[in-house]
Amino acid sequence: MAASKKSKIKAKPKIATGLIAQNRRARFDYEILETIEAGIVLTGTEVRSLRNGKAQITESYASPENDELWLINAYIPEYTQANQFNHLERRKRKLLVSRKQIANLQGAVQRAGNTIVPLRLYFNDRGLVKVLLGLGKGKRNVDKRETQKKRDWQREKSRIMKSHY
């Protein structure tokens, strides 16, 4: 009977598919013109750390350099069990997109002063890590206030509708 009374502490489940991190601030700071899904080159410890559901992409951006696309300043914490073979937390990570898409993004960034911002970091159905990138044009403060007013009005409308029906 003593064996059946083991402590039943449940560990947080690992993520197999689904969302890892989301950049909610990007949709507020930028007007997203176009979205692109890209693969990302990671080390084994980075994938294990992402399976724990810990990553941050709020301050990161993508930059085209020498016909390659790089994710810069994305935070993937160290994997605690990896000791000396761990990765750097904020290293540049190569993004996997076609040459045609890189050329289009590079042209859009140089011409109009746009920015490539990561919107979501997730595992797809096959368990591969993907990044949803958005080509964004920076909003002015007036535009941000306008967005906030629209959001507040939508909330107010839903409250009114809920109370009357």
C-alpha cells in the first residue's frame, strides 16, 4: 500500500504543437502590411527550451543580410539540464525563407522604411519551430491613439449588447 501513496506532483507538460510566444505589441506599434511564415535554424538545447514554453520575441526583429534573413535579439533562455553545451540566449538565428521572398522583403525594407517584425513563434503540426513574420510600417502616436479608441469603443459596444440582451 505504501507504493500507491506516491506524491502526485504533475510537471508542466511539454509543448508538442502550438503557440510558444506571441508579439502582441507589434500589432499596436506597427501597421502589418504582409505576413510570411519562416522556418528557423536552432540548436538542440534551443528546441528543448522552447518545448518548455519559454521564449520572448517582443524586442526582436528580422534583418536581411547577404541574401539571408536573420532573427535578431530573440530571447530563448538556456536549457537548465544542458550545462556546458548550452546556447547563447540572444544570438542571431537564421530564418529559412525562399530567395524570392528575401528579395521582396529586402526591397520593401529599403524602399519604404518598413520593418520585419516577428509576430508569433510556434510549433507546426509536424513539430517544427516556425516564425510568423510581419512586414510592418511604424505607426505614429496619433494612429496608436486611434487604434486604442477603436478598441475601447468595441469593448463598450459589447458591454452594452451584453447588458441589453
